[in-house]
Amino acid sequence: MPLHLYNTLSRRLEPFSALHPERVTIYACGVTVYDYCHLGHARSYVAWDVLRRYLTFLGYSVYYVQNFTDVDDKIIRRALEQGETMAAVSDRYIAAYHEDMARLNILPANAYPRATAAIPAILDLIQSLIERGYAYVVDADVYYAVERFPNYGKLSGRQLSQLVAGASGRVEEGEEQRKHHPLDFALWKAAKPEETQVYEPWEAPWGKGRPGWHIECSAMVQQVLGPTIDIHCGGMDLIFPHHENEIAQSEAVTQQPLARFWLHNGFVTVNAEKMSKSLGNFTTIRDLLGQGVDPMALRLLVLQAQYRKPLDFTPEALTAATKGWQTLAEALRLNRQIPLPPAPPQDAKSHPSGQAFCQAMDDDLNTAAALAVIFELAKTLNREQHRYLHGGDLGRSLTEVSRDWHTLVTLAQVLGLEVKEESKASQTIGLTDEEIQELVAARTAARQAKNYAESDRLRDLLLARGVKLVDQKDGTTHWFRIPAGLTS
């Protein structure tokens, strides 16, 4: 079947088709840059990275846009606390974001629009909403009148009377008394005297200030991608009010659908509890990786749950993902142990494993099922690799092995699971082949002399330097270098 995606707007699986043949536009809501990225961010951006990679694998040209919210109440508070400008705080955490995402092998977006760079487009959109009667001015603030938009609530599936004011967590004290309806939300916020210590307010026809949270995405989507895009995505917590408000703002002006598909990823829990700083289970990506967790193991953990399902982060799950990555990485490095011939030209989609992989991914990006296909292929290749290293017969031609290995590498890359080359620094601390041969010969002599303590010492020394020994039945010893990041 063709690719089917669950559309939050229609609440059902729909066959995917692009607005324009062979080209897909995606807008993912980005981070508010006042702190380091956490596990929830890893879950979200790995999911959309895989969406992008798979569409590319299917032959589409993908234009992927992800914004940065760099003007916001939280950033201003952080800047005031630290005695910095809002721009300094934003720039620091934007740089940190790029570092964290690169370690998780997330492809850079084609564009990273920033709210502060889109002020003219934001002002134009607000002015259009005022002129059409969808927004009103109170002093120097501007609010969206939700009752003016008949379809408000269509994304979340809730009636206006059922929705709760302040669900965004970004409603200021005293604001309710100034609005026509409790659910009206700010498009523009008048500058407060204390805030001007950390940023320079922008001029607007209704007064100096800064944009509200929701308006920036509507303006940037329209500015960068046009009135209607193929896919708009983000976490489930953004369905209401953020994405609901985006639809109201954009469609009131363009009279066109903002997005054809709305995709939302599930939440992350830690030991079955909501992740929060108050519970002491809040973990940033860099803290976790700083503890020695392999970035690919973390990525694998995220992919073991289909993107819409909840993901529970536990030490046991991380340990299992680490072992799984070791298995997969060993197979991905097979070409370093077996002299594979060049693979004949092929499309991985035509390989039996590729067909099963696509069947899983076409079912709303079922990465859990896709991983099962990949690991079955990896385990087969690893068994053959071990037989080869022990002097056994592969049982088939190297050309066939090469075809399977190239398919494995291609499918793993679709999920962003790739083995990185060792750095030059790490290579220089290893042993040369000649040094390894000398130590292996010394260990063989120790074994023949029944000096098992010395034999074990030399074996452990080699293992610590990244060399695995395999004692064979005829008394000889074979050795190979353990790929970086793996253990014995």
C-alpha cells in the first residue's frame, strides 16, 4: 500500500499525497530557546527526521522548515534572572540545540526562521486580521477573537464551550479582564518597562511591543512555504491551543487550509511518570549523552515506539537499546571484517527486507516493525561474520552477502542509524598491527607454558586497547579490532 499517515485533523489514517508532484513541504514547530533540549525534544525531532528521511527514500524532494521561538515570556524571564539580553540567551540555546541534534544524527532543516527575524510578516498578518474583524486592539495589546472563527476547535475536536482558557500556560495576570472572550489569545503584547532591559521593543501601529507565541508560526509558514503546506507537525501538547490557534490565524486570512496533514508525536514518560523538574526526573539530552550513553542507542530507543505512542524512558529500556545498537553496529561494520565486492546496482526497496521495511513504514511510520526487519537482517549478517572470522564457510557468495549488507546500511540510514567513523585522535591511541601480533604471540607462548595468569593479562590488555581475541580449535588465535563504541 502507499504511505498512510494519521491525520490529527481528520482523526484517521489517510493515504499521503503531496500538493505538488515529487515535492513535500514540512513545517515542524521548534523549540523555545531558553534552556537545553530534553528527552521530549529528542522524541519529537527524531520522529520528524525519520518522516523526512523516509519521504526522501520514497523519491520525494523534501523541504523541511523548523522555527526557533526566540522572543517569549520564558526567555525574557531567563534573561532578567541572568542579567543578559534576550538575544544572548536565545543565541546560546540555539547553538546548544544544533549541537544536541547533530549528535543524534538529525539532519539540519532547510530553513530555521526565527520569530525576531519575521516581525514585518507578523505585523502584516496581525493588521490583516484586524482589518477582517478577527482581531481587536486593547490599549497597545492585540487579541484574536475566537468567536469570529466558526471552525475554532476543529483540530482538537472540542467545542468552544468545552475549551479551557489559559491552556497554553502563557496567559498574563490581569489579561482575562481585557479580553472579549476567555479564550481570546494575544497576537501582540505591549512592552513592559522591566522587559525593555533585555530587548528593544518593536514599533507597531497599535504600540511598541512584541509578538505573542502563536502568531509567529502562522506568519513564518506563510512567508517561507506559502498559504498551504503538506505536513505540519509537533508534539501532542501543541494540538491545543498552539496549532488550533495557528489554523484560526492563518485560515481567517488566506481562506485556504493551513496544512493538509497534521502529525503529532506522543509523550515521553520516565518510569511511567510525567517528566518534570518538580519530580526530579527531568533529563536533558546533553546530560544523558554526557553520562556515556551512545547517541545512536538513544535514537534507537526513541524509534522502538511508533511515533504516536507513549514512550517510557527507563534504565532497563536504555540498556536494551544500547545492546540493540551494539548488535546493529556490528553488522553495519561488516565490510571492515569481510572483503565485500562492490554491490551490483539495486534499489533497496526491491530487496525482500526492503519490501518488508516499506510495508511497516507505510503504516504511519511504524518504526518498531521496521526495526524488527532491520534486526533480522543484521543478525543473519552477524552470524555469517562470526563464521567467517572463525574460518568457517559463509554458505553463499560474497556478492549475496554484499547485497544484503548494502540493503541493511540503506534501511538503517532511513532511520538515521549510522556508524560514525572513528576520529583521528581515537585511532592514534590504538595498537598497530605489528604490536598486536607481538602481544598475541606472547600470549600464545604463555598459554603453551601453562602460565594462564599471564595469558589472561595479555588478553585483557588487548581487549582494553580495542582488540578481541578468538581462540580457535587448532590452537591458533585470530584477532580483530572491536568497532568504536562496542564492548566485548
